[in-house]
Amino acid sequence: GAGVSQSPSNKVTEKGKDVELRCDPISGHTALYWYRQSLGQGLEFLIYFQGNSAPDKSGLPSDRFSAERTGGSVSTLTIQRTQQEDSAVYLCASSRQGALFEQFFGPGTRLTVL
Amino acid sequence: GEDVEQSLFLSVREGDSSVINCTYTDSSSTYLYWYKQEPGAGLQLLTYIFSNMDMKQDQRLTVLLNKKDKHLSLRIADTQTGDSAIYFCAETQTGANNLFFGTGTRLTVIP
């Protein structure tokens, strides 16, 4: 596609359930990022993938959060045993090579944990 | 970690200029960015400035950087209702793996 796509656009889940969020980056972009946008707060970095290098997981808030990037393209962010404080918009971005290059953002997945 | 701060709200009348301010703490910031987020949409890069620059102008947008005070501003001339959005400043450094974002400023343009 022409831009970064994310699915689902909205996800409502019950506390304690696991969720998977998907990101399709722009074709050819080697860098992929996940951010979290909570109400009234800025974007919080979660994880960064660059090519075949080990991901930078320094932003993941707890071990309930994990992410994979298969084949250097599609990425899945998994949140296990969701909590109400996980409710946020999860944004994915991709760029040509790294953080210094323009990051193109997807529309986000709004996660609501009841 | 790095702190990037913005005021949360700004209201201006259509046709006036808007000035959105941002302060950051990391003196090693190399690149500074302004992103725009419209309702229900992802972030869109508006403009960026290298830390060795003082000013950058792009049509209605003017970015000013005071590196000594670690202060960045975005001026929008002749503000239009379509400019209503949340504006995020962000910074990064050479070798960093991510951008550090401010909380965003919600700009409301009053017709």
C-alpha cells in the first residue's frame, strides 16, 4: 500500500485478555517503530526494529508487552493479560533507515480495556 | 530520559498567526521536528530543523530554534480552520533509535 496501515482500527477487550495489534509498514522501509499515545500525554516509544538487527525493546513498559517483525515487514504487537491502564492509541511508524529519517505514521489502533 | 514540554491548548482566530512553543532538555538533540495530528489520523511530519540552524521557513510555517535556551517554536501565518489539530514537537540525536515527543498542543482555530 501507499502508507502505513494498522489493524484493527479499534479494539475493545476485557481485562485479562490478550490482544494482538498489526502493522504493515511502507514497502522498502527497513525501520519500524511502535509508540503508545495515552490520553493527554505525548507519544511514548515502545520498540524499534531495524533490518535484521536485534530490536530495541527499551520502551516496553512491562513483560506483558512483546512485538515481532516477521520477514522484515509486518509487525505484531502483543499485549498479554491486558490491564485498564493499557488503554491507549497504539501507533506504528516506519522509515527508510532509522530515526533520523522521516517517520511515516499509521492511523493507529485505539485499544480500550474494560 | 529526555523531557520535551509543550502547552496543551492554544486558540486563535482565523487569519491570525499561531505560535506553538516547545522546550526540551537534551543538549545533544540533533534534529527537531514538528508533527501534525488531525482527528482520527496518524501523525504527519510538517517540518524539521537541524540543531545547527536558527530558523527555517516553509510557506506559512516558520520554525525558530534557540539552542541556548533549548526552545523551539512553530509559527503558522494566516491560520485557517483546517490548521486545527494537535501539534507535536519531537527531537532525536545521532545514533538514537526513536523520537522523543512532547505532549502535543491542541490548536483550535475560531472562525
